[in-house]
Amino acid sequence: MVFAGFIGFFFYRDGEALIQTLHKGRMKLLGFSFSVDPLATIHNIVTGVVYGIFGAASAQATLPLLFFSLPEYQVLSYLGPPLLFYH
């Protein structure tokens, strides 16, 4: 996990330069440009998946907090979804 975070940091920091390098390499190798940019399509797919994961996680944490409004049940809002899925 630490290695993935380390690699992800550099992709986030230098991602635009990496994309430009890949575009130049593709132009030199193939000699033409695609009508639909595959790197932009991959970027859109990965962004959508990450937003979906964070959206589902935030909904799983927020909705039980609203429905378990009693103070003694608020712990269930944090522990409830993982216990339901891994039971």
C-alpha cells in the first residue's frame, strides 16, 4: 500500500508531463494521431470509478448517521456498513 501511494503521488504530481511524453512517443511510433484519445478515455474511466467508490463510502457513512440518531447508536453508523458486508 505504501508503494502504491508513493507511485500514485508521482503520477498525480507529474501526470500531465507523462501524458505529453506518451503522446509524443505515440506520434513517433505510429506516425498518426487517433481520432479518440485513448489516454483521455482511460483518465475519464478511472476518475469515474474513484468518484463512485468515494461516493458510495460517504453514503454508507452518512445515511446510518442520519437514521441512527440516538447517541448510543451512533457507533453503528461507523461500524455498521463494514459489519454488514463482512458478516
